[in-house]
Amino acid sequence: MKKKKFKYRQKYHPNAFLERKRNVTKGLKARTEILEVLSAREDALTVKSVSRLATLSYSSSFHHLRLLEKEEIVKREGKRPYKWKITGTGQKSLDDLDL
């Protein structure tokens, strides 16, 4: 009997996987979109601009940003409206490592 390989790990951002929460497909897709938007821009973005660029609802974007903040993958800066930025910590893909 053949073992099934996990194919879903290849198409999601490595930092989209959370340690403290269950990783469901819908959440992984949303966090991947958010992380791609934040990593493409050097400046920090508000939740409104993240949700617009990632084509997610405001509440969904805010929820996933808070989950990523608890994992210390993103952080908020300044006063309201907070600006969100990637911290640079978290998992790395094998392509990003200099091996």
C-alpha cells in the first residue's frame, strides 16, 4: 500500500501554518494571500488595504492577522489604524535557505 504525500504544503506560504491553531485549507489560503501581500510591499499596510489587496473581507483579514501576530509572524505598528508588517521570523521554505 502506498503512502499518501501531503500535497497541500507545497502551495501555501511556509509561515501560513500555525502551531497553536488547527490548520484548515480555507485558513491556509487566507493567510497565504495575506503574507504574499505583506511580503510584496516593503512598507506596512493597514487591515483595510491588506483586505483589499488580498481580496478578503475586512473581518477575515483582521482575524488572520491577529492569529499571525500571536505566532509572532507579523506585528502591528503605530496607533490606530494599525499598520501591519512581517517580522521576518517563522518557517522558511527550502528555496529561501542557502544550502
